[in-house]
Amino acid sequence: MKLLLAEDESALADWLMRILAQSGNEVDWVADGRLVRRALRNARYDALILDLGLPGLAGEDVLRSLRDEDNQVPILILTARDTLAGRVATLKAGADDFLAKPFEVEELEARLLALTRRAKGREPARLACGPLTFDTATKRFDVGQETLVLTAREHAVLRTLMQSGGEPLTKRELLERVFPNDSDIHPEAVEVLVHRLRKRLAGTGVQITTLRGLGYLLEAVP
């Protein structure tokens, strides 16, 4: 699993990163609540381990802001404040699970595995990248209150970039995902479609960035 750990206790964070890495997990760490959303925009994680007592932006506020944006990353809450009211409040706010400190790492790993299994079979009703949203039911892109008008191929490319969850896609990967049964489409067609999408997205707060050697990435403008 690729995990994001948001924890301000450096000793606990170091221990967790070592233990989780020994089980084959890849763990990134942030110690400030204000850095969580940036990390989630820059990489795709299987789960977020979120401490409630974070500096900068409290864990409760991080949780609410992520769910308000329809970010569906599985979230496991860590906290020393183990009360029934606290557990109920965080679960109602959108947390997927709750683990009180101190805890056994075996239980943490088991809960994370359960969260990621459940998440794999669940597609969010709405995807978002900054102000750009995609309704998976209506198949419509909106920027604020305005619907983004796209051709069928532009729509397919933008949808694929959004569904990549912040991971860059090469021209070949876009070609294979957007036109899996069309052998007559050349990689240059992807460049043309990306060029058109960049013009349509100009001024919206969202852009398609080219990462040298990695491919195209859809991201919110800082």
C-alpha cells in the first residue's frame, strides 16, 4: 500500500514509517495539517492515516475539507482523545475508521487493509481537481456553476486524467486507456487533444502539466 501519514509526533511517525515499510508499504509523512491536501494532490494514496492533534490545521478540519471536496481517500483517524462522542463525531464527518493511541501496529495494518479492500470496489459519485468536478452519474464536467463543453475525445482524455488520481500518464498510457480498440489512432492525436484541453481549461484554476519523462498531469493551479 502507498500511505500518507499525517502525524506531528516525530518519534511516533518515525516508528510507524519503519514498521509499515517492513511490511512492504510505502509511507510518506507530513507533520502539519496544511500539507495534507498538497500531498494528496501530488500523489495517489491507498489510505490516509490522520492524527487529530495536528498543528497548522487540526485533523478534524483536514477531514472536513477533504470530504467537502469529495476526496474519497480512505481515512483512518489516530487520536489520544478516545471518547465515544469523539469517535462518533469523526465518523459522521467522513472518517472511515478510528484507532485510539496507544495501539498495536498489527491492528493498524489490519484496519488499513480492510479500508483499502472496501475502497477498491467503490467509485465516488463525484471526482474533483480544484474547481473542476466530474459527475460520474451524468458524465458531466463543471467548473463552478458552468458546464465544460467538450468533444467526445476531449471528454475521454480529461476523464482519464482525472481518474488517474494525481498520477501522470504518458501519451501511450492515454492512448491505450482512451482508444483501447482503435489501432488507427496515433500518439500525435493525444498531443492535439491535450493542446485543445489546455485552451478550454485556461483561466479555470486547473491545468494539464507536462512532466518530463513522466507524462501529463491534471492539477489545480497553486
